[in-house]
Amino acid sequence: MQAVPGAESPSAAPQGAIRAEPVEIRWNPNLPVFAKEDFLRAVGNEYGWLGGFDESATMRCVLPYTVVRRAGLRMVRFRVETIAVGAVLDVLEERSFLNSVVEHFKRTRADVVIPATNNAIFRTYPDGGDAAPYGSYVIDLQQPEDVLWKKIDRITRQNINSAQRDGVCIREGFGFLEPAYDLIRETFGRSKMDFMDRDAFRRFARGLGEHGKLFVAEYQGVAQSYCLFGFSGPSAFAIYAGNVHGQHQGANKLLYWEAIRVFRTLGVGALDFAGARINPEKGSKQGGINAFKRRLGASLREGYMWKYPLRPWRASVYSLGVRLLRGGDIVDQERDKLKDYCPAIGG
């Protein structure tokens, strides 16, 4: 990965530790799109990067963050996992860094670190953190197009071919943002899930800027499926999607196939479907979503979601609120799987 410039004179870390220090944001397209300053500004009341420095004051990693203020709380939320800089950062070093990150936010009087967005899959979590296994399905785009096509499940390929024969067309552009919002919100509502308001969605898309793409699949003049993507060199992320009830069977599959082709042509390294529960219950909706991604040729990348009570009594307000609103956050819902979990991640 390309080196990320950092602070000029960070304080030295203890022997063997990685110390977190604020650094200047210096994003470039070889870094994840969610680390981009325009995006961070669009989704957080406060935002920045923390750099991780070793005992020789060499920056080894960065972690972009946002702080969201709601109901009187200052809630830290990471929009991407730890980004290694230069030499390989092993898991123990990353854990040391995350311990220092937690101490940094305690000093700034933040109240709680809430679970990251579902594209951010951490290899580890800080001591005392509340964690759960989580993952994401990813397609390696650094392969020939015919290889990517053959890795798609046979029935899914048939559905894509059928959509093409029937005249389903794929269009792209932020001019579709308003109807896309309506259908995405409706789709979330069918699953009894909340979705952001329209102004927040607009800010989110504007934050992606030229590194965002909105695709729509249309059949007989009617939108069947929308998907908003954010992308940069390492990966494109399928962020939010919505489908009409009773859509053409191949419409959204054709949309994703066209996205694969477009991002591969742009030289993007991977397509990430942004979030997957580990070992969901057989026959569950989550299991069906995971199967859909596998049938498109994606492989599971595993790691953790985590949260941390920085000021415990105030963090308890967050915990109570999220339980009342949604029955708990993703860590609450998945933490029982942690005791038997051994993630398939590198060190």
C-alpha cells in the first residue's frame, strides 16, 4: 500500500507499542474511499485521522474516524478499518494501536465508540472492547473478465442472460439520486429497518463525489433496482441498494455484473459487498443475502465488529437507546458467536 504522510514530530511510543496521535488528512485514490476528507465531513460532526507510531516515531498505520453528536452523546464511529502504512502491521501491533486509540478518545471526552459501518472489518479489537465476529463478501477484480463470469453461479448467469435478452438496461448517474432514495428507503422499510433521511443521503452521496457511482436497472421503463457505490483504487463498495417488489428476476444481478465490469475496467482492485453476518441461521434472511453474494462469485473476508464504553454511564444511554429502537446494535446481536470464533484473517 502507498505510504500515507503523517505528523512531523509525534511523541515516541513505549517499546513495542503503537501510539495513536492525530495526523493531517492526506487522502489519495490509493486509499479507501471512506477515508476521504469530503466524505468524513459529510457524515460526521467531527472527523479526522489518527496515526499509529512505533518506538522510533515511524508512522505504521492510520485510522480515519468521525464523531457523531446525538441525544447529547459524542459517539465515535469508524468508517474504515485500520489502514497499514509501509511495512506490514501485525495483529498484536494493531491491537496495541487500538488500545491507544481508545485512550485518545477518553482524553477528548467522547462517550462511546459505536460499531463501525459494515464495510469496516477489523482484524482485532482493543482490550476491554465488546466484540462480535463479522465479515464481508469480496470479489477480486484483478482477474480476466471471462474468469469472473465463470465464477458466477450457473443459475445466476442464466438470470443475467435472461435480463439482457428481455431488454433490462443498466444506467448510471447521480441524476437518479432522488428516486433511488425513495426505493432504498422503501426496501429498508419492508425489512422493518430504519434508513437515513433524504438530506443525510444527499450529503452522503455528495461526500463520495467523483468517487461515487449510482447504478439503476430498468425494465420496460420502470426502475427495478438501484445501488450506490463508493470506490477508489483498492476497492469499490456496494453501499446501499433497493429493489422493487416483484422485480425482474435478473435485474439486480445484471446491475452487479455491469458494476463488476465497470470497476474492473477502471482498475479498481476489488468489489466489496459491505457486510455479512458470520454463520447466520439456516433459512434466515441474512443467510439468503450471503448466498446471493456467493453466487456472484464473492468470497468471505472475516474479522470483527467492536464497540467500547469510553464513559460508561453515558455509554449506557447509547446501549439502552439502541436496544429500545432496534433490539441492539450489530455487536449486541452477534456477540454470542465470539466464544467459538476463529477468524480466517492474516497476521
